Amino acid sequence: MVSSLRLTLGSHTAEFHGCPDRGEAGDVVLARIEVGHEAMGELFFKGDTLDAGSLERAIEWAEDHIQAAQTHLPVGAPLYTSAADLHELAQVSGVTAGSRRELHVDAVEQTFSRLVMQSMGQSSPQELLPATARFYTTVVFVRELMHHLNFPLLTVLDELEMENGEA
């Protein structure tokens, strides 16, 4: 039985690993989505360029790929990750630093709104987000993932907690 889900982010895919209850054999890949920071970045954010049209196309592309994956994930299973990109997103989203960060969908949505403003050239200097394709793709993918797969919370753990199975 799966007690939680571990999200891994790759250059061309994202995977959900089902993590068994304690005492059961290791995790298995339950779902794979053909979305990754390199794939999306090459299509929409070449040269770390951000504009409103590219952002909109990236959103549609991510939505299509998430829906096409037809994931069958356990309803209500907690989602966690140790991906460095998600540590950066949590930090930029105002989540307090620590070995265990809870990134709520509302915080991701607020960061996404800042990204939209930045794409239209309407951000104040203190509101500017990291200006990299990798960051843009992380925000877009995580936002769409949380919305379309109904994850209200993503727990971002440090590597030590992951190794100790503290998810």
C-alpha cells in the first residue's frame, strides 16, 4: 500500500514514486509525465527569455502533458520531494527555510502571479524572480501539477530527511 508520493523532476520527465508503508518493499514509479525543465525551456524560454505569449503557450503545453499522462495516483496521499528546483521555488515563495518546507498551492499561485507580471514587464525591482528558463519551467509545471492533480501541498525535504524516510 502507498503511504506517500515522491516527486522527482528530470530534464525531460517528472515521475511520481509510490512510497510504501514502513516495512514494505521499495518504491515504484506510479506515473511519468513527459514534462521537464529542458524540454519546456527549449520550447518556450530560449535564452532565459520570458514574455507573456511564451508563458501562456508553456502553460497550455504543461496542461496537455499532465492530462495526457492519465495519472492514477492515490487520492489524498501526501506529496513530497527533495528536488533542488523546488527548494528554490519554496524560498522565492516565502516559505521559511528549514529541512522541511511546506509549499502550499496558494504560495505557488502568488509566485506564478509575480511571474506573469514579470513577463509583462510590470514587476517592481524588489518583486523580480530568478530570470532563468529553469525557474520559469519549475513555476509553470508545479502550478499546473498542483491544480490539475489536486495537490494542495507539496512538502520539500532536504536530502537527509529523504534518506531517513521521514516523508
